[in-house]
Amino acid sequence: ARIIAKEYLCENRSAEHGACGVCENCLMVDEYIKTGDFGALQDLKEVDITSASGKDDITELLEEMSYPSMFGGWKVYVMDEVQLASKQAQQRMLKYIEEPTEKVCVVFCTTNPEMILDTLKNRCSLKLEVKKPSLAELVGLLKFVCEKEGIQYDLEGLRRVSVKAGFVIREALQLLERLVQ
């Protein structure tokens, strides 16, 4: 979701190469990707549905979405754990998705897509399924990171980190970082 946000918020995005990676928005999104703090990004909002799952919460959010971007570009809303929204809230989202505001991108994130209304899922224009990597893939990623950062490692240690992290990339990278410090 955060990588998608970067593509939409980049000030100098090219169709051929994607986000430029050097404009102010790209640098702020890179920081957001690392830390989860989107405070400086005026046109990005990450909504944790676990704390805003009711119909009134969603109605307020949809009203906010109807206002144009502060800078004339795109606005991006990342809705995390959207499956936890009430059925009434999901129905409100459905109405918005059917008649979206111009230059607003809504990214629904879920760990349980079967809990989302079929009508809402069917209106999404792009569906990405992210799966956990295999042991070999995750060990390869950790090995790449270690080599790039000049960190000494052994493959058995990277395997143990991968298993301990439950094959979740973010968890594995955080565990590796804690071990290195």
C-alpha cells in the first residue's frame, strides 16, 4: 500500500520509470515506509479500521475524501484491516467506490478478504495478493540486506531468523536489525 502511495504522490512520476525517488514527496513516503509516520504527507492518510470501523467513522472519512488535494495532485487513503469494518460501513464505502472523487486513490488492505462484502471487492480496480515468501526467498533477501549493509552472517542464522519471524518479511528485517545492534 505504501509503495502504491509513493507512485501516486510522486511529483515527477514517469510512465516508463515510475516514481522518481528524489522529489520531496518520494523522500517523505520513503520515510513513511520505514517508520509508518505519514504526518508530513498532507495528501496521505492511513486509517486503522480497528479504531474507525463504524458507519459514522466511515461517513466522516468519505466526506473528507470529497475535498480536493491541497496541492492539486492525488490523495491516497490506505484503509488497513478493512475486513473489520461493519457491514454498514462497508456498504458506505461501496457507494463511494461506485462514484469516486477525482484524483483519490483508496487502497483496501486485509488479511481476510473473505470478510469483505463481495460487492465491495468486485468494485476494486486492482487486486494484489501478497503471500509470505518461502524459506529460500526470505533467506535470500536477508542475505542481500546483510551484504549490502556490510553485516557478517551465516546462512543457518538467517534461516533461524526467517523461521522465528514466521516468514513475515517485516518481522524478519526487524529481528535481524535487533540482532545486529
